[in-house]
Amino acid sequence: MGYFPEWKLKEQGVVAPDECLPAGQTVAMGIQHVVAMFGSTVLAPILMGFDPNMAVLMSGIGTLIFFAIVGGRVPSYLGSSFAFIGVVIAATGYVAGSGANANIGVALGGIVVCGLVYVLVGLIVMMTGVQWIEKLMPPVVTGAVVAVIGLNLAPTAVRSVGPSDFDAWMAVVTFMCVGGVAVWTRGFIQKLLILVGLVIAYAIYAVLANGFGMGKPIDFSIISNATWFGVPTFHSPVFELNAIALIVPVVIILVAENLGHVKAVTAMTGCNLDPYMGRAFLGDGIATMVSGSCGGTGVTTYGENIGVMAATRVYSTLLFPIAAIFAIILGFSPKFGALIQTIPQPVLGGTSIVVFGLIAVAGARVWVVNQVDFGNSRNLMVAAVTLILGGGDFTLNLGFFSLGGIGTATFGAIILNAVMAMGEKPVEGKGEPLDLEK
């Protein structure tokens, strides 16, 4: 068996990872995957003050890196990771909608080091297997850490709305638009609920501000003045311990996401992809390092694209280099970047409220899906302490650097879980319930 599959032609029915559609259909399906990843891949850099063109470009390059390292065996697209939003904002003090992030270099340094740690995890998993990760970070830990990423951002989301009453009401209109798309649409439109809701709110804002003078008008001239093709903005990483300490814990989320995605694709395809788990971590880690070195966001395997595969039952890995090439082409369009810059601050603020809230709820979903038993004292304590440490931004001064709320919550969850597990009764989940009334 060669390093890459031979990709046998399959024209109908379920298409396995090592099979492929005819050339024309492969290109069309690849473009569909670009559309699926587009909304989230663009939104994440906007909320962090990064260049969206660079993020899209790096998503394409990162996907090609991932494809090469897994030998074309794991069907995945790598896009901007939302897990970095909270820590990047905390490390740089950025406010959504305020233009380019002036402290982007500091964030990039943390992203590069996070990618390096991810690479080390991948290499270890390639040598030892993935069981130790599942033991070190059970669902109660990963769920709590994911929830903390969203909760820690709550004050930032509210502050990013803007100073005026009109801004506040437009933020309300924005998350109501997103909610309306979630409830009253179906199919592909519903999968793009954040992007479609943002577009609707953008149109409403344009009518009210540009037509009736109720807010700061949108300057559309920057779109017409931008060229169709050009090189995105490159930035160099700056390595500061405080930022690194804030951002590196995100590796736990990336590992959990990638692990879950590979397991999901394994279940959908019936192909055992566990042997490629370490390589998947390695590919994602290297892609994150490359992206951070150039000015892009950290990347992760995308659930949106897994959703497309589930709907189409086409799992051919050849779709993803095609999607990556189209993303790279799109990344070299300044006109696209100029369009993104015209999004009003209250619309971004309202979107931030939705996105950060969804991140917090995603943590709770981890608990529900994995049936975490909160009658177990260990699970209850780990979740409770982690949420308050992160939500309250509990900071520890360690002398040469400070560990912020997300960092203390992450490491606290892992350490507290491990310590409490030592004294737990042998039967998992059957410890004496903690009576909160005492």
C-alpha cells in the first residue's frame, strides 16, 4: 500500500475516502466545501482583528499541509479555529469592530507556540496511541474548558457593541436575525446561520444608517477602490510569555476537536481512521504554526465540512485539495477584504454575542453527548471550579508571567480532575453525591 490512496473512480452511491468522483463533479464538490467553511473561517479573524484574506489563504495552505501529512487518508478541511478568539482578545486587548489588531504579533507568537505543542502531542500519539489523551482530558474537562472560552468573552462581547443606543439596538437586531435564520430556514441556509444572519443585519444597518442617518454610514468607497488581486497583509510573530501562557492551553481544545472529528468520520465511513490520529494532530499543528508565522489564525478541522460529507455521502479526500486551491485564490483578493472591512461595529458586536454564547453552550453539549454524571462529586467539582475560574478571569501571578482566567481554568481542570481521581472509589461515577444543601 502506497503513502497516498489510489482513489478508484466511483460515479454513484457512497464515495469512500479512497474513492473519487469524475473530475467535473470533484471540482464542483470541492467548491461546495469552500462555501461551507467560508462563514466561520472569515468570521473568526474579523472578531480577532486579523486579516480575513490571510486567514482564508492560510486555511487553504493548512489544508494542503494536513492532506500531505495524513497521506490523503483523512477527509478534513482546516479553517480558522474559534477556540483562539477568547485568548487572543485577552492577550491583545482587542475590541471587535475596531479595525486591525495593533498587537497581532503578540497573538501570533502564542499561536505558533500552541501549534508547536500540538505537533509534540501528535508525535507522542504516533508513538504511543491516543488512550492517554482520553484519560487526561475526559469529557468533563474538555466540556468545562470549551465553556470557559465562551464565558470569559462575555464582557468583551457586550463592550464590542458600541457606545450609542442605536448601536445597542442594532446588536439586538443582529442576534435576532441569526436566531431567525436558525429557526425559520432549513437545509444549507440553516447551516450558514451566522453568515446569513450577519448579511441580513448588515443590509438593515445600511438602510437605517445610509438611508435615514440613524448611525455611522457605511463607507462603500473602500470596496470600489480595492483591486481584485493582491497579496494579503503578512505579520511576524512576537513571543511574550504572558500571551503564550494564555494561548497555549487552546491546544486542549484543538486536540479534543480533532479527535472528535476523526471519530465522527470513522463512524460515517466505516473506515478505521484511528491509525492516522497522530498524523492528523501533527498536520493540524504544523498548519497552525505556518499560519501563525505569516499572520493567520490558528486552524482546526471543520465540523461544517463534515456536515457536508454527511449530507452528500461523498467522503473522497480528493475534494479537499481542490477546496484548498480555491481558498488560496480567494485569499489573494483585496476586494474581498475591503468588503469585510465595511461590516459595522454593532453588527459585529451582535454576532460576537451569538458566537461566544455558542462556544459556551458547546461545552455543555460535550457533557450532554458524553453523558457526564454530575452526581459524581469529582465531575461536579471539576466543572464548578473551572467555570468560575474562567468566567471570573481568575489570574495567577507566577513571577515572570501571569496566567489569566482561561489558562488557570484549563490547567486547573486537568490537575483537579487528576488529583480527585486518585481518591475516587474504583467504580466510575458511583462516588457519594455532593450535597449542595449542607
